[in-house]
Amino acid sequence: MKYKIEIPKADWTPVRNQVFEDDLRDLKGRHSAALYLCLYDRVYQSPSRRFAATRSELSRLTGIDIRTLESCLAELRGQGLIRQAQRGVKRSRSQRPVWEVPLASGDLREGNWTPIPSNLILKYIPAYRNAVLLPLLVYYQNMKKLNYCWVGVPKLSAQLNWSETRVRDSLRYMFDKENWLSLHPDLPWPLRCETVTTREGQRSRRFTVRGIRYEEEEEATVMRLSTSFRRAFEMV
């Protein structure tokens, strides 16, 4: 069956599966993954496949303080995940540092990528850096084009190089509706968690990223933004 993405092109970014399967697991900095995904989105959405931004602008974009940002940039550059194409001129508004993300500039015709709504990156990560988990869960949902995924804390922990405690606490932070809306009233509740009994009689948790929906139509499976997500961000 065909697969269609009915989201305006400017509102989603195809993130290479390699990012979720390999690259994030090699990062040691606490917020390196958050910075990488934000830069990936901004570079892809730029016609030049380059993104000009000072360190202060990157700090505002990601919510990461300058000192931590510097160490994250150093790690991402050391891993070859980003490049600084131009150094920029200090205190110059017109000659800012220019960043590249090699994977965001490659040929996508071969497939092996996951469509990630930009607002999941640009709105949720600055508000809560551990929301990096949301694009990763979309990666799992997109495998079978389902409105949920089955993935355990140990697997997520390995893929992000995070402790299991950090993953578990982060998931709970986002799927606790009352907690999320009390701390982030301007952002829709992002994650649903349901405990389901399997055919084998085992109880397991499944996760749903609430910003997206997969719907079966006559000739295709269609990925759309959820109604609540569109309304919250005033999207068509």
C-alpha cells in the first residue's frame, strides 16, 4: 500500500533512520541529542541546506545554556554529525557562524527516513530537552504506520545512551497529562501511555505520540497531524 504525508512540507522534516538507529547512541553529552535534532531540522528546512546562527541564537532555539551548548557543539563536530562551514564575525549580525548537517543534505530517494513534524522538535525540545524521546517514538510508530508503538525502556535507553531511570522519568513526565499541562500550558499534552494485555496474557505498555495520526484510506496509508496539534499551532 502507498504511503502519503499530508502535512505541509515546511512543517515536517525527514530524519534519516541512521540518526535513531546509530548516531544518537554514540552521544555522551546530556543535551547533545537535543541540539543535533534542532540543527538537523533547521538545516533541512533551509534551501541552502545551511543554517546561520550564533551560539546565543542556538541557545535560545534549543533552551540549552551557553556553557552546555559549547560542549554539545564540540561533541557533535567531533563525531562528524555537524560542520561549521563559516566561523562568523564576533558581534556581527550579517556574518554569523554557518552550520551544516551532512545527513540532512543527502539524497532521500533511497528511503530509510522518518517524517518528523518540526514542532515536535522546535516547540517541545526547548520546553523539555528530554522530549528528544518524541521523535524517537515516532520512528517506531512509522515502522508499521501505526498510532502506537511497543518499545521498552531498555531499548530506548540504549538508543539514546541515557540511563533507564532518565528514560523512565522522562516518559512519565510527558504521559502524565496533569503534570504536563500544569508545567507547559501552551503546549498540547504530547504522549499517551496505555497498559494493554497481550494475546499471551502479558501486560505491556504502548506509547502514542499524540501529535500525529496514521489513517487508512482506499489506496494509501496517510500520515497527518492530529486535530489538537493543528489547532494548538494554528496550522492548516
